[in-house]
Amino acid sequence: MNGTDLELQYDNRNPGYFVAGMLLGSLIGALIGALVMLLLAPQSGVRTRKQIQRKSRDIRLKTTDAVDDTVDQVRGKAHDITSGIHDQAEALQQRGVDMVDHQKERWSPVLEAGKAAVNGS
């Protein structure tokens, strides 16, 4: 197995997994924080609801940005993998063509001698 094969294996250390975990953790933390804030808020309900709406909107925007960044990272990695596979396929195809050419060169004198023997008798 060479280094390229190792790159194509599943890797849970991918930054996308880390970012997704962070997003989920942030969302859960934000919801718990909002609930605690509602229960312990010394201000009026209307003011608290507006503050929660603002915070929710901010969290939603940050989450959207983080998801967009993660999607871009995943697309980039997929492109890299696809390009690597394409390059490997081309190299393998060229290697096959080279092997066939080498075998033709190697066996050509034998075939010519055989033809000459058949035609000469």
C-alpha cells in the first residue's frame, strides 16, 4: 500500500468532522444558555425575548457561516481525491501501454523467426 492509498482511506481526523462537532456543541450550549437565561433573567419578558431573538439570529448566522466553510472544505477535499484518482488511473493506463510495448519489442524477433521458419519450409 503506498502513500496515496492511505490518503483515500476514511479519516475521522478530518477538519469537517471537528467543525461539525463544534457546531453541534455550540448549538446545544446556546439552547441551554437561552433556557437558563429565561429562568434567571431579572429583566422583563419582552426584553428577554428580544435578547433571545437577537442571540438566536447571531448564532444562526455563525452556524450558517461555519457550515458553508465546512462544505467548502469537503468540496475541496473531494476535488483533491477525485483528481488523485484520475491521475492514478492515467498513470496505470500509461504503465499498461508501456508494458504491452515492451512485450511487443521482446517477442517481435521470436515471432519474426517463427514466420520465417513457416514460410521457409
